[in-house]
Amino acid sequence: LTIRTQDGASPVTVHIYSKSESSKYEIYKKVIVRVLKKTIKVWSKRDNRLKGDCRGLQRHIRLIKSPAVVVDHNTNLEADITNWAVSDPGNIFCHIDKPYLKNQAKEPAMAVCIENINIFARFDAVAAQLFKLDLYQAIVYKAPGQANGKIIEATAAAAWQNGAQPLSNNAQHSFATALQHVVADNNNVKFLAYNNAPPGVPSIKTKSNSKGVIILATNADSAAWIVHTVPGFPAAKTGYSWPVAENARGHLLICLTISESQINAIAASLLLVQPIIHYNDIPKTETAALPYFNKLAEGKIPTLPPFTSRLTIRTQSVATPVTVHIYSKSESSKYEIYKKVIVRVLKKTIKVWSKRDKILKGDCRGLQRHIRLIKSPAVVVDHNTNLEADITNWAVSDPGNIFCHIDKPYLKNQAKEPAMAVCIENNDIFARFDAIAAQIYHILKQQNVRIEMVLLTAIVYKAPGQANGKIIEATAAGAWQNGAQALSSDNGHSFAKTLEHVVGNNNNVKFLAYNNAPPGVPSIKTKSNSKGIIILSTNADSAAWIVHTVPGFPTAKTAYSWPVAENARGHLLICLTISETQINAIAASLLLVQPMVHYNDIPEAETAGMPYFNKLAEGKIPTLPPFTSRRSIRTENAAGPVAVHIYSKSESSKYEVYKKVIVRVLKKTIKVWSKRDNILKGDCRGSQRHIRLIKSPAVIRDHNTNLEADITNWAVSDPGNIFCHIDKPYFKNQTREPAMAVCIENNDIFARFNEIAAQLENCPQ
């Protein structure tokens, strides 16, 4: 039953739960927890039969430790005959008329539960006020050769901070504090330690690689899980002793503060990875309701399925609790943990920092669920690290907010071994590690040997008869700007800068160029009309895709040379900055249009996980369906990434690319600027999915253009925010030829081209 107190200003809701003696329900677990659907923390006398209960998911019985304090009055369960509980999480306080004894299951009982945040807070303070472990959520990353680490705390993770002291010091830094009751005695703190290289025990043979400590307070609901990479550390009860030899290597140390109720989930995950437990003094009275922990402590290894585990815990922080996902697999599972476990669960690409072998490579197969390998060396703020000396294995999601520590390196043989990943879902922690994953580009930038295209997503529209183009950039597309220099100049404008490593030499930049009219090769017969360049950096996850309309341009490795004769015609040049993960999707689209590849020096080592790119580079043309493709990529711009959709069709598809591909996909009318024949007309049939032809002449801000001299083909959606560049004109015969449309979804870019499209031809009658 539910009642409300009589208070006009702030009535309080009161729930009354009762049971008769005919009901054999135990009122705490079977009535209160079942109704509230939450964990409850209980203050009550208890017998030797009913224990705390952490079975199931987040609906536990947690017993409050005695003695306790009501503000400044001491209380204890021997003298206190009250029985009460608070919800966790929540705002509910309950008074129960029976103690937490087994025999109350056969007796009538009643609970009066008050739903009020202030009343709840007062009793929750009593439940929570006892001794807490002196811990906080933190991650220390110690780079190779460094004595001090870089630290981030969950409450202040906006930047890596310098470690206060060397890790070899026994005080005044976070992990010395975290381990103070592990390396010394405290009767109220007990722990279990595991390490595949236990302190003082050389050359143990094990398939596990896990290292960590589970710590709990025996007089409070306070616990911690420390996960780390340091062999032989810490030694229990023998004083703090950092292995100084490990300063030469890179290490991670992660401390998660948790409630004791989370320990069972951690233990369930650890069971599968068979850790070597070298110390445990946690009394069974503390873990009576933790069956997985007891199996872990007793060394019981599961021999029946399931052989993989996915469990979630939350750190113990009222202000900012952090969600932690634990993924583990036993040796009976033949899954490779990075691709088959982490990527499959996250449903995202991951960027991986780990030693690797010659068998497992980066993997860009499929759509947006890739393995991307972070380049070495890297920098943790101002500490250098490299994969030769750094023994950490970690990953960040892309896109996302997830950082994972993995206990096995990215080697093929880990598919036959137990493995575990601890994945922390936190924007700031993610950002710190993602900066390490992405920073090599920034190093290049600081050294002034960068690829300018990495900085600029831009479109240049050069009108017929003009030497300079009009330019818009994705970051400043509010208006067409005047090109800084004539396109024939070899510097001082965006596309000369973009192509500097195409026409010049840079050992760190490789590219593939395609053009249906290749430089220096006259009169090639091809049905393709595509022109472009795929460029990548070999020492960073940095790439670009340039799409353009200029025949015979650029010539690889022969100095910048704009074909001045093309000034008479209108041209488009589009530069999209991307990550290397996007290249495979671009290649899959290009395969259908059979481009004429005239230059490629991208090493196979860079594209081992890109099957479509390799087929493109080798000239393999698909002969089986599907004959159309729809792919999407995003430009590489943290502030404002732009979505780009690529629609292509092979010559085996008889679809007309404008009506049957673009309009059908966008489900909108499009306004088309393109040369046209006498067969295809504007098309206003049907409802709101028309082809409207833009009138010629037109104006690009203050540059005139016309369809006789302008060889560009583009369209804008109506309504919408989409601009498309198409590599074939609006002719009937393109239905029998390959064709591709690159459609950019951006309000400002759309607006600039939509201004040009203001005048339309009438619909045919």
C-alpha cells in the first residue's frame, strides 16, 4: 500500500509492505528488494544463517558494519534493536519490524518505506561513514626509461599530470598510498593478489598474463581493484618495494575504487583467465555471498561453457561513478580477444597500442569495426614511449569514449590462451589515451614536415576563364573566398600545398593516383571518368582523398604543373581529410567504376587489412553482383567532422546514376548542374523526388560559369544539406557506364552550391 503525508508544501510518499505468517517469504530479499528492484543496505541484528547476498544483478543485500555513528552518537548492533535499510542507489529509507534472522520467514513482518531524499541521506550517511580505504580512481602511465609516471584521476582527468614522486618511493604518490595496506599490516584491510610472475618466484609457467590486487575493508563497504602490468609487484606484507629494473619499460597501473558488491563480478571474469594467486587473506565470512570469488580463491577453473564473459561494474564515487566493462575468455575459447571479443562487443573500430607479430595485422574489413594499429614511437605528454620497451597493451574506441587495458599483446597465439580486457567508459580518460593514439600527426606538425591536407577539408570551384578559384573550407564555409593564388602557381594556395608530397618526394607520404586521362598518356579508351588521389602518411593515421575534374593532373613526382589550357574550363577540386580506416570504403566504391590507376607507391604493409584497396591497386574488377555500392566515411576533424556518402555503380548496372541511384538513396529532389543531352530531361514525376536542372549561365559569387565551358557535374538536395560531385554528366549513355557520386553532408557547403542553383529550368510538360 502507498500513502502520502499531509503536508501541503512537500508531502512525502510512504510505501507499506507487509506479509503474513502464511507467506514464507523472507521480507528483506523476497519483499523489499523485489519491490524496490534495487540493492538495499541493512542495519539489523543478524544470525549465522542469513548473510549478505550479492547474487544476481544489482539487487543485493548489503550488511552495514557495526559499530556506527549517528552524527556524534555511537551505536552498535549488540545494543541497538532497530532494523532499517536504505536503497542503493536511491532515495528510500525503510523501517522493518523484524530483524534480519532466518526465522522471520515464518513470521508476519512489515516494512514502512519513506521516499524522501533528505531522510534517505541522513541514514545513508550512517551506513557509509565507517573506515574507507584511502584510495581514489587513478591511472598511472609510466613511459620507458622514466622513474615518474603520468597520472590522471577520474575526478580530474582533463590532462595528464606529472607523478608527484618516482614510483620507487614508498610514499607521496598515489600507488604507494593505494598499496599501503597491501605492503604493511592493517587488521581492517584484507586482499587477494595475483600475478603471472609472483614476487620471489622465478620462471613460473602459465598461460595467464594478468596482474592485480583485490582489496577490501572488513569494517566497511569499501573495496578497490588494482590492475597493472608490473611483474613481481607488490610483495605482500614486506614493505613497499618497486622493482627499479622495470623503470626501463613502459607500465600501466589502474586503481578502481568499488563497493564490495562488485567483487563477485570481477572474480567471475578472472576465473576464465586462470590468474596465479600468490596471496589471499580475505576471510570467508566476508565472501560468504560471493560464490565466484570463493571459486577464484580456491583455484577452481571452469571446464564447461560459457568460455567468454561480459560483466559490468561501477566505481564507488557518488559524484562521478565510472562504468567499467570486463571482457574475458578462457583458453577453451579460440577467440582472438581484440577482434572477436572487444570489437564485437563495442561494435566500433578500436585503435590498438600493443606489441604485434607478423601474422596479425590491422584489419579494415567490414564496415566501421576495424583494428587500427597505433604507430610507434609515441609520446605521453612529454614522455617518449615505444613498442620495443613498452609492455602495456591498450586500446581506444573510434568513435567513442572507451579506453581498454588488455592483459595480452596483439599476437596470434593469444587466441589459444586466456585473456581479459578492462574497459573504462569515461570521456576524459578516453581523451588522454586517444591523444597518444593520434599525436604522431601533431609531432609532424610541430616539426613543420606535415601534410597540409591533414589540416584542410576544402572545395575549390574554378569558373571557366578564371585563373584563380573560389574556395570554401569545412571549418569556414560561410562564404566563397577568393583563391589566394592562381592555380598555376606552385605554392601559396591550398591545392598546391595539398599536392606537395604528390609532386615532390617525402618518404613518409605515399599515394595512389587515378585519372581517365593520365598525365602524358594521350587518348586512352576507358568508360571511367573518375579522377582523384588517395594519399596516406606511413608514420601516422593520417590520410586524404582528393577528387577532381582535371585531365592529366597531377603528374606524380615531377613538380607541380597545372595544365594552363584547363583555365578555359570550369573545374572542381575537393579535398577530404580522413583517417586511414576510411580508405577501404573509398576503394570499395572505386572498384565498381574501374578507374585508370596510373601511379601507386603505397606499400602493402600499410594496406594489409584493406582487401578492397588491394583489389583496386591490382586492377581487379568485380564481375559478380552487387553492381551498386553505398558507403559512408567521415572527415578527420575533431571539431566538426563531415559525413561523406559515396554512391557508385558498375557498367553491369544499367541504372541511371542521377535518378536511380542518387535520388533513390537521398529520397529527395536534386538540383543538377551538368551538361545534358537531348534525351534526358528534368523529371518532375512522382512526389518530391524530382530531377531539376539548373539554368546556365550561373554565377559563383562573382565568377561567371556556363555549361558549355564548365565540365563539372554536381547536384544539391532539395530540401536538404547535401552537395554531390558526380563523375559522369547527365547523359543517357551513362546508364551503360560506371559512375560515382561523392555526396557531402554539410549545411554550409550545401548553402554555397545552393546559391549557384537559384535559377532552375521549368519541369518538362
